[in-house]
Amino acid sequence: MTTPNWPNYTKIEMDDWGASKTAISGTPHAHGKILSVNDDGSSECGIWSCTPGERTLTFANDEFCYFLGGKGSYVHDNGEVIPVHAGAIVFFPKGWSGRSIITETLSKAFMSR
């Protein structure tokens, strides 16, 4: 068995994951690449990028995020604002619901379970 790794994630060609179906404003469009997924589908990790815009979202699973670049914020349904930018780390628990406001194409490494 080999260990999944990308020596330089900036050289990875991401897949087109499409336009957001929950856009509120702008035209947020996502790209990503999965590095590894458990055989039983219980967890996965990879990289993700999305262009500017605002959308609603609910996390179907726990998700740990390390933001690689860009700028934006996540606004929880309760009003809590979480600014994100290169170097920010956020853990979104399963069921977290709110809005994503991306002002500069945002990218992250993620692990969901």
C-alpha cells in the first residue's frame, strides 16, 4: 500500500465540481480533487476551491478545513461570523448551517468524516 500524498498541491489539476446550486449572489463555482477516501466512504480528504459569491450550505459531515488562500467568511445561522483566509483553520461539525461569503477565490485542504 502506498501513502496518498501530493508533494506540491499547487501542481494538482482539480476537477470541475460545478456551479453552486444554493447561490444567493454572484456565481460561485467549485473545483476540487480527492486525495483519499476510505473504502467504506466514511471519510475523505482533498483540496477544494471556489470562486467569489454567496451561497447557503449545511455540512453533511464533520469537516476540518485548513485554508490555503483567498478570502471570505462563513456566517452561522445564529449570526456567528467566521473570517477565513490563508492560514485559517476551522472545524465545522456535522449539521453546521449558514452562508459562505467568498470575496476572493477561496481554497482549502479538508478532511471530512
